Amino acid sequence: MVRKIVLYPDPVLREKGRLVTEVTPEILTLAVDMLETMRDARGVGLAAQQVGEAVQLAVVDVSHDEECINFLKVNGEDRPLASIMPLVFINPVLEFGKRKETDIEGCLSFPDLRADVTRPGTVKAHLQTLEGKKLVIETDGLLCRAIQHEVDHLMGKLFIDRMSTAKRMSLKRILEDMREGRY
Ligand code: ZN
């Protein structure tokens, strides 16, 4: 079922997600609904907070472009991108590479707002699947960026927090309009 996407400034977007300690039928349904909702909205990722649930569950799918990464290792082995898409994960912990990269980002909770965000260019993501498997994903490019963006959501952090002060100032009016429901 496609769920309604929560828009900024809904306070649930600022809530840190609870750890998923048990994969209940409700969590499974939520995950399926989040995949449908992400596809319906043509997004590359969605966090549970964006459908109103503050739990550490997110979905990512960047399989539209095989070239969007340079490398992918899963549990230490080279793997094709398609083999892990769509990615559904709970309770993530991230380790970041030193190199930074700036690229344009959007967010389904901020319709039509796109801006440059600087983030680490590589990541080592320790994730859990709904089947109870542990995944260690090392990658770069769009998958790296999407995982970081979604994990931020799970911690109550938003991409506007990662923008430069100058960029945030230039978006001040739009953000004010969103906060006051004029957008
Ligand atoms: Zn987002």
C-alpha cells in the first residue's frame, strides 16, 4: 500500500528512530509499503520517519543506473549493484571514508527542493536485513549518498542540516513557506 509521505516540517522527521529489536508483521508490512511508496514517488530512498514511523528502517533503490557507483563490496566481496537492489535495512551503523564529495540532492519530504550537499564519498555500512542477516556494504557514488541520506533520516537529521550556511540562507524563504504550510 502506498502511504502518504510526511513533509517538512512535520516533527516526526526530527525523531530518532527506535532500534528494530524484533521483525514483527507490522515491520514487514511497513517495509513493503515503503518500497511501494518510494517507487510511486520515483525516489531512490525512503526512511520510516517519512511515512510517520520513527523506527530504524529504510529502503534504497538506485538500480535505475548501473553506472552510479564505481565499486560495491558486500561482506568483503565484489558484487554487482543489481544483486542487492532494492536494499531494505534496519539498525544501520556507518563508517565514513575521508574523501568528501559534493553533489545535488533531493528529498521526498521537501518537494522540488534540490541543492548541493557535501558528504563523505565512500562509506562502509553495517546493516541488518529483515531476515536477520548482517550486511557490510562498501561503496561510493549515488548508493553511498543515498545510504547516508536515509541513515540521517533515521537519526532525525535532514539534508538541509548538511547544506552550507550560504545555501541554507538562499533557501530561507522556501523553508519558511514550507514551515507555514504555504508550499
Ligand atoms: Zn530524504
